[in-house]
Amino acid sequence: MQNIETTVELPAAPSFGARLSGNIKAFLDGDVFYSFKRSPVTIIAFVVTMILFFCAIFAPWVAPYDTYNIAGLNLMDAFRPPAWVAGGDATFLLGTDDQGRDVLSAIIFGLRISLMVGFLGVLIAAVVGTILGLISGYFGGWIDALIMRIADVQLTFPAILIALMIDGIAGAVLGRAAHAESKLAVLVIAIAASLWVNFARTVRGSTLVEKNKEYVQAARVIGIHPILIMYRHVLPNVMGPVLVIATLSLAIAIITEATLSFLGVGVPVTNPSLGTLIRIGNDFLFSGEWWMTIFPGVALVILVLAVNLLGDWLRDALNPKLR
Amino acid sequence: MTRPGLLLASAALMALTAATADAQDKVFRYSTTGDILGLDPHNNNEGPTNTMKSNIYGRLIHRLPDLSLEPDLATEWERTDDTTWIFTLREGVTFHNGNPFTADDVVYSFERQSQESSDMAFAISSIESVNAIDDYTVEIKTKAPDPTLLLNMPNFYIVDKEFMDENDAFEVIAGAGLQNFANANANGTGPFRIVEWVQDNRVVLEPFEDWWGQDERTDNIDQAIFTPIGNDATRVAALLSGEIDAMYPVPLQDIPRLEGEPDVTVLQGPELRTIFFGFDHHRDELLDMPGSGENPFKDVRVREAFAHAIDKEGIKRVVMRGAATPTGLMVAPGINGFQEDMNEPYPFDPERAQELLAEAGYPDGFPVTFDCPNDRYVNDEAICTAMVAMLERIGIDVTLNAQTKSLHFNKIRDHDTSFFMLGWTPGSYDAHNPLQNLMTTEAPGSGAWNSGRYSNPEVEELSVQISQTVDEEARNELIREAFRIHKEDVGHIPLHQQALAWGVRADTVEEVIQRPFNDIDLRYVTLK
Amino acid sequence: MIDFIAQRMIQAVFVMLVVALISFSLFQFVGDPINNMVGQEATEAQREALREQLGLNDPIPIQFVKWVGNAMQGEFGISYRMGKPVDQLIAERLPATLELVFLSAILALAIGVPMGVYTGLNRYSWLSRVFLTISLIGISLPTFLIGIILILTFGVWLGWLPTFGRGGTVDLGGWQTSFLTLQGWSHIIMPAFTLALFQLTLIMRLVRAEMLEVLRTDYIKFARARGLKQRSINFGHALKNTLVPVITIMGLQIGALLAFSIITETVFQWPGMGLLIIQAIQFVDIPIMSSYLVLVALFFVLINLTVDLLYYAVDPRLRIERPGPAH
């Protein structure tokens, strides 16, 4: 999974001094948006992603029941099948789980946790990775060597392993109870720690290219501060690849979170994420209560698929060679 | 490979697998949720672990599946006065390594098992001394007249003095899963010997050919392989596909499905284990309320509020799918000292619970961490999750800490808990056992699993009296009194007795005798 | 060339040293090893004696040097939980995981490369679309979900394959192998496929992208112009050129396979390193955790060194110039 930066191509350098916002606007107006319009699959993926994001963000209003409010659960509602199955109940569209949780609401709230963890993790990874990549590429020398060797070490350990280790160590250092409360933070950090390298390496590559362009050389000569140069001239040019990596990383982050929850080291069962729901439902697969695991599973796959499709499209759209 | 090709190949593969399995001896493969905690017989007082020990180690007296007692390493015994017993030992018995069994081994085992760090010390805590009269006679003196001595003898495991001394393994090192020589190696006189134990993977046993009871063996297996499979679905799948011959517990939701399978039988029956919840009665400040200087659980009203908050019928009907008996006592029907008329559970009454909390000064509740195992009892994690909902409803802010059994047991054993779940089957099938282990702290050998350190002077006193009263009626009155006080104190909240559900392959297994302890004793397994 | 290899070697050593440092600091900062080794009842004198005996009173740099020295001889101490030497525990479990990872890598290559080539050559055929759709779903399905679905389908509904464990293994001088009996194969095929699926889709997509790119290059056009057979162009020229990135990715992905084997092993109760490490993490069994880290890093470094050497075999251009960043 660490390799995604290798297949990302740099976009053609935009005009001199393009600002960040202008840059994004430019590619929305330009070829990229055109390719978006031409790809129905991408449009569907985009719409699906937006719907899922919307549901997650506005979960308390969208979900029929508040599954966060665990006091509101009623055991007597447990194991209801989906509404269209015999014995189903229209008040629980996708049925209920073993605790009487409405599966649809649990999925929506689970999406919220999965997306929140994924987003924050990727955001931190992107910011840290981009900054380290800029520094590495711009200054070169020993600091570059240091950062890149750390990245090498990091690449040795896949996301899931790093996340597991960080989680385990946090458990030991914080103590079990405190750990339960800081679980989400630990997950976010673990995921960020496992993803930053992709950003750092790509940004470094782009920075190396930009650094030697004449306009940057010129800016240096007239004594503009390196931070300003990086911010105004280099950063906008690496935003494309960073966006692609961020999208693909989001898919990885969501899967990582789900996997950790499935292994039982993720979020606590009282606030289930999609992975937790699948883990619990898994116990009921043979007994016929398939809806408890199938629906969260489908939701997870749809989410990751949509995000992946968007990422794929972005990569192709930003890669001039494939057009 | 093309798809049809792949299918063909796998079909051929299966045919061959089946053939190789048939060609082998009678191998009994069985499984449960978690691995044994260790092989040290004087450690780890836990159901599946104890059963594994009793396959391997001899005791003076053995308990039959119907709970009656029969001679094992002792052939006969008599009481010579109130506190003295003479046990005549079986001659010609050898340990698995060939060492002869003598009275010295009994004396040594007593010394080893009665160490403070031994988790099994409770079973012999009434014993003052064990003396070897000659090679095959021992004299056991109790501290006071002990009505339950014989009942406890099946929990007194005999080890080989010579073998233990050679390996410097006298000391019992407490802690589940933590390995040391005695925990990793076994040398007993039991009907089976350990071939290998690969932790978390398998325990392989074979019949001990020189077992003293070889001529009357009730099993017919050539090899037994125990495999822990934590995942319920995987365990069911393994039974359905015939990879294992027996497993327990059958997840409650899968019972109907397994019953519908022609080659699988589900054995069900009542279990003598009581599942209960305990509070921290000891600390002056609750672990979850640092700086407050308060421990709400010291107030009986708070404990009562918890008792009223739990919908035991709901848990029974939904989480346990009917396979549980809600209970109001710390012992199950069938245990000596069970009081039918006192078994009424605390009524489910959330409003009353809230009133009680308000009276105690916690109208808005308080935070507490709830310690639970997630691979020990039937649906333990689901029960605890349901409990969280019920407690949240009366305003308690519960953090659920559900973890694997050895971590859970280590944690609560160290009293590092405020509110916890535990299950208990009295090893002696007598009410004094839970009084001693769970409900008192003071008498020697007591309180091993009294993780919340509940201690009421009256109960402490009664417990000592019960242990020394021989007259059954008087003893029963004392037990009633102790249970009454404990119930009034809400010392613990008994939840239910779970039902046993074992899944057995009908095509390979002739018979497995189900015992009210939820585990498989290999000597009662016969294969086809 | 020697220059290049030397540079790679130095890098590898550096990586290993950093990993060693991380592993070592796990020991230093997470939990007190003494507490984990003796009972709570141990006296202060006993603790001090053990401390001295384990060399925990030495200055930290000296401890580190000693630790690295021991690690190089395969000594990682005693597992806190299992009480056995870690190297022995790992030696018991390693074959299971290595075989699983090995078979998965083979499956991923053997299925992924042809699928990639096909979709690259026949960009618009319906089969390509099917492959691409499958690959997208494959990349979006978490490993554990694939495992569950496979167990349900082949283990329970169809009853063709066993659902857990390794089954019949043959002892080859201490190495337990699944590959010599049909029973062994029947046990390994499902977990191996589960593990392979993600890599398979990755490789397929990669090969496809490379093929598309290579087929557009001038030298393929020249080859066509020279009248070479389409077949020989596709496989002799184009495919050969896609191999470099595939090898790179595969090298990187072996690490991922090792990590994902944690999940696969949990789902299938496969008695390998993954099951060992996940339990070790639960119990904060530092000796196992740290040696696992070192081991994974070692595999990674060795495989990537091999990959670097393979470059020379596959891509003649690299014999002259150094490989730049990816491509």
C-alpha cells in the first residue's frame, strides 16, 4: 500500500505564481473537470461519497435512532429482521442487532466514526508529510537524508502493523481505562503515523523538480524567505498529487480502522464503528441473522469503493500521459 | 487454473483428506473459546483449566459426572476423630514419568498447594497437617471439624515430589498464562498424559498406558487434540465441516441450526455456574473518580440501585435466547446449601434505582469502568454491553472494558477493578466454597476471587462456623443467615445460571457424558 | 554497480539500526521488564539481583550495544507471557507464516500479471471491464471480510475446504510444511487466496497501467514497424518493460503481506507469527513485539536488496545509470 506515490504523475506546472485556491479552481475549470463530466462512474462515485459524507456529518439528524445514546437501546427490540423480511418491522428498516440497535442508524453513526478517524488520520498525515516533504526536497543535504531514511524505516512497516503497535503501546503506557477514553485519538495517530510517508516522498519529488525551475531560483536570488517560496511557489504545484494520495489514503485509513475494530483493538463496542458492527454481526452469520453483518459490510465496501473510484479518476485525470 | 479445474482439484483434495483421517487412530478433536491457562495443578482455578488438570493429575478422590465421589489415588478413608482422617493410598501407581506414587507425594502436594500464591489453596485450607504414616497411609488433620473435606478432595491435585524438586518447581507462581516450569510441564498419575502444549494453538494428549485404572478405562480414544478457537463463527464452521468432533459452548443463536444438521447433536443441560457482578467495597475512592474522595459503592443504596437497574429477564430472553435461569443467590440449584425460597432475584425497577441513587447523593450518577471478559462465559460481552445500556438509563456513566479472559482475570485478581463480571462454580459443590472464595476476606485461604473485597464481620464469622459445623441442619441455618446478610448488603449481584450447550459430531462420537461443569472430561468420551 | 550495491547495503544497515533502536526503546520505556518477570511478592533484593543479572544497571548505550549483539545472534530474550525464549517461539511459528506469504505472493503474481497484461492489451473488451471491476471490488474489500465470505462459502455452504488451522503438515527437519500433503494444501489455499487478493488486484492494475504506457512508446512502434509479430512485441518487449515496477511493488508488498497475515491468521486461526504477535500486543509482551519488528524489517530489507539486484537482470538501462525515483 505504501507504493501509491509511485504511480502518481506530477501535473504540468501551472503558470508562474499561481496561488493555491486559484490552482484548484483552475483544474476544476479545465481538463480535469471535463474528464469528470465524461465519466459516469466517477459522477456516481462522487454522488455516493457525498451522500455518505452527508449522512455521517449529519448523523444525529439523518439516522432514525440515536445509537450513541446507549441508554436509549431497548433489548426487546433485538434481532428484528429487515423491514421487508417476514417478522420485520417498518420502524427498523434494516433490522436490529443483538442489543436492539437499529442497524441503519448504527451504520450511519458507524460511518461517522470511520470517516472521522479516516479523515483526521489522513489530514494529519497529509500536513505532516507535506511539510516534511517540502523541507526534505527544498533544503536537501543531511536533513533530507534523515527524513528519507526515517521514511525508509517507516515503509518497512505496513499501516496495520504500526497501528496495532501504537495501540498496544498506548494501552500499556496509558493504562487500560484511560486508553479506552483516548481510543479514537490513538487510532487517528496510529493511522496518521502509518500514512505520512506517501505524502512526504511525493512532495519531496515534486519539490526537487520545482526547486530547480528558473522562477524559484530567481526568487531565491532576490532573497525571498524559503518558507514563503515553499508556500507560494512549491506548495501549489504539489497539491494535485497530494490530493490524489489523500483520496487513496482515505480508503486505506477507513479499511485500517475497520480492520482494527474487527480485531477488537479499535473503538469500544458501546460506540461501534463499521468494523465493530461487522465483528459483532459475524457471530450471527450462521444463525440466519445475516443483516447484522451484511449491511455494515456492504456500507463499508460502498464507501471504500466510491473513495477509491474518485482517487483513481483523480490520478488518471491528473496524469497527462494517460489521457 | 481455470475455475472448473480448481473446483475439481479441491474436490479431489477433500476426498484425499477424508481418506487420511480415516486411516488414523481414534482421534478426538475438541475445542472451546480459549486456551488453558497453564498446567500447574495448584494454580489457575478456572473451569476448562481444571478439567485439563484432572485429565492429567490424580486426586485422592475423584468426582463422577453425577457429582458422587469415588476412590482415585486413595482406596479408602475413615475419620478417626473429629479432626483426623486416615487415607489409605493405592499401591503400584506410577506417575507419567515412571516414578512411583507414595505418601511423600501427598505430603509434598499439600505443602505446595497450600502456599499463599496458590490459586487452589482454598480447597485444602481447612487442613492443619498431612503426615505420612507409612508409604501408603496418610493422616490428615483438620483445624476444626470439616464437613466438606471429602467434597474438596477432588480439587487436591497430587504432583510428583521427586520430579518437582529436580526442577526446582516448588514455588507456585501466580498469574494466568504466565509460564514457569510447573505451568509448562506436567507429570501426574491421571489417565492421560500431555504430549505437547503449543500455547494458543493446541494441547495434545494420549492415554497413559500404565494408568492404574487402565483395565477399567471408560474412554476409547487414542489421542485427544484440544484447540482453542476464539471466534464463534469459526468454531461452528469447524464443527459443521467435521474438522472437530466436539465443541462448547455452542453459540446460543446457532443451536437451532446445529440441531437441524443430521451429523451433529447438541447436548444441553443446566450448568452449576452462577454469573454475577461485583463491586469495589474496599477503596475509599473509586478508581474512576480520582480526587473525589468518594466510593459510591460503599453505600448500600447505590449497590441496590445497580441491582434494580438490571433487567435479568430481558438478558435471559434476548441475549441468552432463553438459555439462562435468572437467580438471586450466589449458588445454583443442585449445590449443597442452595436456598430455594431465597432465590428470587432483585426486581427490575429502574425508577426505584434512580430514587436510590438520588437518596445516596448521586442523582446524576457517576462514572465507572466495567470489567468484563469477552471469551469466557456464554455471550459475556453482549451481556455486558446490554448492562451498559441499562446502567446508563439510571444515569451511570459506564466505560466498558471487555477483554480476553486471562487479562480480565489477572486484572480483577489484583483487585484492580471497581465493577466486574465473574462466574463461579463451587469446586466442592457446597455453599461454603463461594462464601470462602467470593464473599469473605479474613479467614486463611479465603477471598481468592473476592475481587471487590466484600467483607461483613457477621458473614466472615458465619463462614468460619459453617466450615466447622458438621450437623447438617444447623449448618444449613448458618448458610441461610450468611446468604441473607449478603443479599441485604447487595454484596454482589447474582445474574443467572447459563445453560450448557455442547455441539458433538454424531458420525464420529459414540458418547460424551455431559457434566454440570461446562467442560469435557476425556475419560467420558467414546468414539465410533 | 558496486557503488550502487554498497550504497544500498549502507541504507539497509541504517534501517536495521533504527529499527533496532525502536525495538530497544520499547524495552526501555514500556513497562518494567522486572515487574513482568517476577511475581508481585518478590523482594527488592531479588529485583535488584535480577536487574544486575540482566544488565539493566549498565549505561543505556552499553545496554543497546549488548542488545544488538544478542539480537544478531537471534537472542531476543524470554517472552513475558509464555516464558519461552522468543527465538524458539518464532522458529515454531515462522514456517507457517512464510509459507502463507510465499504462496500468496505466487498467487498474486500468477493471476495478477496475466490479468494485467490482458486488460492492458484489450483495453475495451468486456472481459477487461469485468476484470477491472473485480479488481476495484477486491481493493475495496477489507481482508477480514474476504476471509469471512470465503469461510462461509467454501467451508460451510459447500463444505469443500477446511475452515481453520494448518491441518496435515510434514516435518522437514524442524520446518513444518503444508506443501507436501493434499490436506496441507486444502488448509492453506483459502487463507493464501484471502491474503493474495489485495496484492493481486494491485499488480493487475499496475501491469495494466504499465502496458498501456509502454505500448505507446516509440520503441514498440519501431518494433511494429520492423514487422515483428504482435505476440513477440507484447510479451518480448512490452511485458518485459513492465516487470521493473512489478518487482519493485512486490518487494514493497511482501511487508504488507506479512502484516496482513495478522488478519488472515486471526480469521483462519492460522498458527503463524500473526497470531503470535496479535496476542503479544494484547498482553504487551515486549520481547515478542520488538523481535517481530526486527524480523519484519529484516525481511523487508533483504527482499529489497534482492529486488535492487534483480533490476540489473531485468532492465539493462540500469546497469549504466542509477534508478531515479520510481519512474
